[in-house]
Amino acid sequence: MPKIGFLFKSLLLVMILSVMSCSHHNNAPIKILVNSWIGYSPLFYAKEKGWLQELNIEISTVVSLGESMMTFHTGHFDGLVGTQYEYQKLKEKHYKLTPILMFDRSMGGDMVMGNRSIDELKASQQPIDVYLEINSINSLVFQQFIELHDLQNQQFNFINKDQLKIVTELKQSVPSRASIVTTYIPYNFDLTKIGFQTLGSTKEIADLLVLDALYTTKESLHKNQQTYIKLKERINQAVNALNEDPKAYYETVKPYLENTSFEEFNAGLKQIEWLNKSLPKALQQRMQKTNFPIQDLL
């Protein structure tokens, strides 16, 4: 009988471990798309620290916001990080997304750069090449820029490419004709090195509100609310780590920032406003006026 009892207990233990293993295996991770924007670096920090693995969250990095939207269309992801532009575009495609975590507000981090001054662009008799990601916030930034500087009557030759391809191409062959690039941190740093200057940004264009958030489906929020709350805590912890030791933070996230130097990283931080902890009341009111929902923000 003792042997039978031992065998029974051993069999029971194996069955319990098997059930636990299957249960863990069937607990699919939360999958989020993210690109190399400095305001998303807390996610990269959390990944490198192992915090996302603890929460069973996986992030997949892409080179642009446009690619993020295209990849989201595959249906293999629970959410994506982006601006309200991407949110609205996906909403038009009947995706029932909602913003749940705020990251930052662009305060100069999205910009229009050129190899000519604004006066020279106004005087140009030839079409002006415009490099940008058409299916992203780039389009809105560019439109606001040309309205602000009364450039609507100029002829533009639009070149639609992701930011990495734009920078790579222009570095290999610096354009001699009048050219504009609508871009954002960290891609602006390489463009500066080849002679492009910032002509306008979200800092000067007062009417342009660019917000970055994590968007997910209502279903995923309901199913994983406690996990998302813990993710918010980890994001806050990452931003605290940034404030306490910027150099150590930078060393942790720099593989995701397209060869950005520490000096460029610090310069980029001055062009965003963190919104991970609280939203000023005036900003909340402005968000509501632009149809940016805040009721599900954690």
C-alpha cells in the first residue's frame, strides 16, 4: 500500500504540473507595436529590465508609424503605440481602439526640415521635393506648416517613404534641389548633419496637438486591465529612472534609438513633455475638443 500511495501522489503531482504548464502556455502574451520615438523609450527600458516579460507583454519594433498601422492590420497584435492620427485612421477602419496609457506630448519633437530657407521655398519656381510618411502624423504636421507659412500655392513632389529609408537615401545622395523632410526625433539628427535645418515644429505650430499613447481594444482592456495598470506603474518607474540617472537610462535604451548619441538624446528630451503621470486640466479639455477620448485612460 505505501508503494501504491507513493505512485498515486507522484501521478497526481505530474498531472498538476502538466495542467499548470498548459495553462501558462495558453496564456497568450499581450502584443504591442512600437517604433523608435524617444517618447516610447520607457517601453524599451521596461523590456531591457525584464519587466515586460514579467507582465507577459511583448513589444515588436517597427521603423515608422505608418508601418505600425499596416502591421496592426494583420490582426496579430493587441495594441500599438502612436499619435492620435494613427488612432483616428484605424478608427475609420472600424477598429474599436481606445487610448489607455499616455506617454508624452510633442513640444518640438515633430518637425519640418529643409535645405532651403522659408523665403527661398516661397520664391522657388520649381517643384519642391517633400519626403514624408504620408500615412502618419507627418501629413498633418506638413499641412499645418505650409498653411502657417502661406506655401499652399507652391508645387510639391511628394516622396512617400518611412523615416529610416528617407534618412538613408538622403545621406547617400544629398539633394541639390529644394527639398523638405517632415520627420521626428531621432531621425532629425542625421538630417542636420547633412545640411537640413528645422523650419518649423510642434513647438511653433501652436494649433497642432500631437499626443502619444498606447491604444488597445476594449476587449483587451477588459481582459487585461490589471496587467495594463501594472504596465503603467512600470512606465512611471522607467521615467523616474530617466530623471535619476539619464546616462544609465540612455545606455539601456540606445539600441532602439537609431544610433542617437547621448547629447542628441538629451536634446530630444527637451522637445517632449511627459504625460505618463497626470494630465493638466487645460490639456484634457483640449483633447476632448479634438475628439481624443480620455475616459479609459488608466
